Amino acid sequence: MRVTIGITGASGAVYGWRMLQLLYKAGIEVHCVVTNSGWDVLKHECGVSTEDIHKVCYRLYDNNNLAAAIASGSFKTDAMVIVPCSMHSLGAIANGISHNLLLRAADVMLKEGRKLVIVPRETPLNSIHLSNMLKLAQSGVKIVPASPGFYHQPKDLAELVDMMVGRICDQIEIELNIFRRWQ
Ligand SMILES: Cc1cc2nc3c(=O)[nH]c(=O)nc-3n(C[C@H](O)[C@H](O)[C@H](O)COP(=O)(O)O)c2cc1C
């Protein structure tokens, strides 16, 4: 399976970081792109560097490289997940703006009718955020807000994060067995 992971500058970088680590362990071919703000937040919230990300993906692209493989629909991918997704990137995708590689790769998923999962993180949400999300949902995008449940009674933050990552993976049909499901 070949999956693109995009990381933007929303809070919750830990979800993207954990997802990369788990997909790498599961042997998924992960193509990764991180925005400039995404790098800042990864460093600030997780202490993660470019080298760390390099180690857990098949390919890591420069967000300015619009000639990268994932910028073309002829390069086949099974799914793209943007985790976490800022309101800036979400708004750009909802309105067909593709001035960087992450945005272009998302636009490609839409035009090719492939699976695109967006994990937005912002609070509170204004009406522009909400209407952009509605637009995306009506275009077939799965909107999976970064709002983990508590019904599995997490003992720590790691269990909370894994619950969220597990629910994101459900959307792309990858079973990692990392959280207790409701029985
Ligand atoms: C520490 C930090 C946390 C942020 N958290 C959020 C957030 O949760 N949601 C959001 O939409 N923007 C957040 N931002 C603002 C975005 O980083 C900013 O809008 C940026 O332009 C997004 O660019 P990108 O979509 O290219 O990554 C945050 C910024 C910083 C520095």
C-alpha cells in the first residue's frame, strides 16, 4: 500500500508523527510532505527534526517541489492523509489553491477521485472554516477532526493519541490494533 502523509502547522503534530512511525513499522510505503509551519510545530510540540521524519518514511519531499511524484495523478497512491490540518491548508484545498506540494497532492487526490482524509485542528471554528469543511465533505473528503474519544478510558496521552491515529487509519482501511474498540 502506498500512502501520502501531509503534516501542516496546526497543533497536534504528535498525531502526524505517531502515524508516520506506525505506518513505517507496518511496512506501508509512506510518501511524506511537511509545510514550513508544519516543521515549526513538529519541533515545538514533539522535538522532532527533519532527520527524525526521514527515518520513518519511504520518501520525504520538499514542499516547494511541485515536480515531485505526488504532484502528478499518474503517480498512483491509495490514499492521502493530512494530519494535523491547519485551517489555512484546509481552506486552500477547499478552494482549489495548489501553490505548494502538499496542496497540489491533495488536489490530485480530489481530481483523481482517490481517498483524501483531512484531520483538522482548530477551536473555536468560524463559519468560513465550517463552510470549507462542508465543501470538502461534499467533494468526498473524509473529515476526521482531531478530537479523540475517552470511552476507551485512556491511561495516558499516548493511549489518547493512539485512539485518534487508529480512527484515522480506519478511514484508509489499515488495522494497527493500537486501541481498544468498543464492544
Ligand atoms: C504553535 C502553533 C500552533 C498552531 N495551531 C494551529 C491550529 O491548531 N490550527 C490552525 O489552523 N492553525 C494553527 N496555527 C497557525 C498555522 O501554523 C498557520 O496558519 C500557518 O500559516 C499554517 O500554514 P500551513 O497550512 O502551510 O502549515 C498554529 C501555529 C503555531 C505556531
